[in-house]
Amino acid sequence: MINSCSLRPLTENDLAMVLSWRNEPAVRAVMFNRHEIGMDEHRDWFATASRDETRRLLLVEEAGVPIGYVQFANVRPGGVSDWGFYATPSARKGTGRRLGAAALNHAFGALGLHKVCGQALASNTASIRMHCALGFCQEGILRQHHPIDDRHEDVICFGLLSHEWD
Ligand SMILES: CC(C)(COP(=O)(O)OP(=O)(O)OC[C@H]1O[C@@H](n2cnc3c(N)ncnc32)[C@H](O)[C@@H]1OP(=O)(O)O)[C@@H](O)C(=O)NCCC(=O)NCCS
């Protein structure tokens, strides 16, 4: 899939911007970890995660403008990686799909992954539709799996194989 997004490693200079996206109520509401993240916690996370050679923390830009953040875990050539992402709160429709497509081009190209896996809360319609639009297969449902307030929400598991992206 051809698109005009580019990816680059997240840097210290991006942290405040990315934290403001991550802390938006609409983003927090659909994440597994919903608390408001402070700058110290965010810096500690970055210090640890950016040293981990099996992780990729990536800023996605379009015509030089940041449009979102994507991360891959358990990265190794031929491996199976879990991804996560969010778009800028001001993103226009279609941003998620373009961001996702650019990230998957990178995952199955430069990173040489065999498979990318994603998980979404059952209430996260945008993420579910985005995974489906990108060609992910729904591989299972973890029933009443994630505690939220006084209930447990289903988690939808997605997978996409390298040759399916080709
Ligand atoms: C998930 C996310 C990146 C999608 O970004 P986006 O720019 O809305 O993506 P797209 O415009 O490509 O839309 C994807 C689909 O979701 C739909 N959608 C978007 N926002 C929606 C909403 N709030 N409610 C219902 N559907 C929504 C779109 O209409 C589109 O559906 P379509 O394929 O039938 O047209 C963005 O919503 C986001 O950052 N969410 C918060 C973080 C998050 O959920 N991360 C993933 C955790 S698993």
C-alpha cells in the first residue's frame, strides 16, 4: 500500500506532544491503561522503552506534520510483534488507516516481521474498524478480560501475516 506518511524514531523532543495526545480523554477512554500519565512517568517509560532493542517507538508524519504514534514490541526478523498506536486528537478521517498502513509497510519491510498482532477493547469501534480495513484477521475474543470500573470488557485479538500484507 503506497502512502505519503513517514516514520522516524520518537525522540526526547517529541515527548510532551505525544503525552498530550495520549492523555486526551478520548484516547485514554479506549486504552488498557486509562490513568492520566504524568511527565515523570512518561520520561521513565521512554528511558526504559527506548533502550529496549526489541521495541520500536515511532512518530508518524505526513508532509512533515506529526499525525500519530506507533509502537512495536518483540521485534526480531521473522518474528511476531504486538503493535499499538494512536492518532493526533485533531486527526481528520482516514488518518488512522494511513498511519497504520505506513507502520505495516515498515513492519513487514524494514523490520522483516512475520506477523503483527493487535488487541482492542470491544467498545473501541475505531480501532476495530481500522484493523479490519487494514486486512487484519480477527483471531479470537478474550471474553470479559479487561477490568474497567465494576465490569470486565471483551478484548478482540487481531493478526496480520506478512504475505497477507503483500
Ligand atoms: C484508532 C485510531 C488511530 C483510528 O484513527 P482514525 O483517524 O479515526 O481512523 P480512520 O479514519 O482510518 O477510521 C477507521 C474507521 O473507524 C471509524 N471511526 C473512527 N472514529 C470512530 C468513532 N469514534 N466511533 C466509531 N467509529 C469510528 C471510521 O469511520 C472508520 O470506519 P470505516 O472504515 O468504516 O470508514 C484513532 O481513533 C485513535 O487514535 N484512537 C485512540 C487510540 C486507540 O484506540 N488506539 C488503538 C488501541 S487498540
